[in-house]
Amino acid sequence: MALVALGILHGERSPYGIGQWVTAHQEELLAWLKPSRSALPSASTIRRALEHIDVERAEEQLRRFAKGQTGRHQGDGYQGLALDGKRIRGAHKHGRPVQLLSAVCHDTGVVVAQVEVESQKNESDVAPALLAQVALQERVVTTDALLTQKKLCRQIVAQGGHYLMVVKDNQPQLKADIAALFEEPP
């Protein structure tokens, strides 16, 4: 897995590409990793290993690791947590692009939770499930205009969090109400 991660960090996106990268850097990798054998896996071995990964278990392990990497301790003040959706370039599931919605710590960039956005849904459909996975006490959740919704605001507050959300012209009444709050009295 370390070789796969290193290959991906160097821009490779396929098992074959990762295998080629490993072969091209074999001397350096052997010196650095000091494996018990004097050879590194081939592209076909890397592909076979990737086919046997339990993705859900790997995600859970990474989620546990990320929770310990937030750099946050009780009483440190508020921490920003961005909800952000991204289409994963180069990743396809049954011929369709893969889209994820992630909860990302502002200060560290650590993804503390993420969910897949199925093709027939949008980010607002899966945001409640994503937030349910995250402790929101002492956190301020930020979102783009797409996720600026009463239901989500209520959930964040119910979980002990706070929120800052973008309001644009797609919600004209809400935008006008907010502007009215900041007008000088007559």
C-alpha cells in the first residue's frame, strides 16, 4: 500500500502506471523501504493486491486515523469544517464519474468523513448522512450556496455545532432578509 500511495502521489492513476513508477524507482525504494526481499512487486502484483482490498474497511481505518490527526483538543476554541463536493478525476464507477462529499478541517486539510454522491442524487441529499458521522461540538461548518438549507442548519445546531453558509441569488428572499438585518434603521 505504501508503494501504491507513493505512486499516486507522483501522479500515477492506474495499477500499470504505479507498477512502472515502482520499477523506475526500484533502487531508491529498496534503499528507503528495506524490504525483507530484494525485489518490489510488479504492476500485475499491484493490480491483484488492489483487487483484494476491502474498500469500506480501508475507508474506516483512514477515517479513524484522520480523526486523530485533526490537531484539535477540547477547549482549543472553534474549528472550521468545510463540506465540499468533488468529482474525482480519473475515477469511474460503472462508466460514470465518482463524486464525493467530504467534511474537511479548515486548518489541517484532513478529511474527517466522506460519502459518495450517487448519480441520481445531489450533495444536499447526502449531506445529512455525512454530518451524522462527525462530532460537531466546537465546530463551525461552512458550505457553499448549494448546501445552504434550513434542514441542514437545524441538524448542525442539533448536533451542537455552528454554521456559516453562502447565500446567493438562488435564494432571493433569504438574501433580502439578511440584507435587511444589516440596513440602518429608518
